[in-house]
Amino acid sequence: GIQCEACGKKDRAVQCCDRCGASIHLDCYHGTEELTSHAVQAILVSGFRCEACNYDLQQEKRFCVLCPQGKLGAMKQSNDGRWVHAACATYCPGVFFGPRGVSGINKVNKSLWKKVCCYCNTSGGAALACGAEGCSRTFHVGCAVWTPGLGARVSITRSASGDFESSI
């Protein structure tokens, strides 16, 4: 199976954008939005296309507001017109999938925007704290997902308390 860039699971249900090749489960891409059986069937028959490709947004011009890895991955438009990776929206506290796009970006804890990512060494975007005991590293979700060589070693999960944890 193909690996979903948002949840990391590999199976046959993962869809690939027919333009940019981003791989993601429909549930991971649409979050809490309800997909009708007609919509799912249409995607399965005609193929999946991420919103950025539907809008003909060239990969060179893609920019995720939550991480610096803009050219990669399935992107969705936020309710205020910005672009965000589905994976970043899934794991960033306070961000959620709403009926008019990804919402909550403006309510992300301001301290996350100031932290430096241990992978890209920048503070551009929201960097989450590692949840492993004794680890003080911070990272952008996109950097953890798309930094070459890390994909198999990084695990991002939601703990029972609702916090996000990563292990590297």
C-alpha cells in the first residue's frame, strides 16, 4: 500500500492526487467534513485531485502557512484564503477542517510561531514540541513528514490528553 502523508498508515485506501502525486486518505484530507457516498464514488471513479491542483496553483508557488515545506503534499485552502498542508492542519493544535476550509490558524498559540524547528532551523510556521520524555526539540509537522530520511523514523500521534507527541 501507499503511505498517507497525514496519518502515516499504509493501505489501499490512500488516494494520490492525479496532478501533484500527494498521497492521503480521503478522511485525512477532508477531516470532519462529511463526504457523501456520491462524492466518494466520484473520486474513486474519476481520481483524486487536491485543492491546490484544482485551483491550478503551481507547485513552485505553494506556501503552507504552518511550515516551510510548501511545494510538497496535499494542500487545502484556509477559510481566509491561505494554503495549508492537510497533514499540518491535522496535527497543529487549534486548527481544524471546517465547512469553508481549514479554520483556527489565527488562534494557534503564539508561542508556536516563535519556536525554531530542529529540522529546518527556522521559526517560519508553527513548531510543535516533541512529546518524548526528556526531549526539548521542536518541529514543523511538514518538516517531520517531508525531510528526507526521516519519514520512517518520525511518529506524530495524539495523546489521551489531546496533546501531540512525536518520537524520532
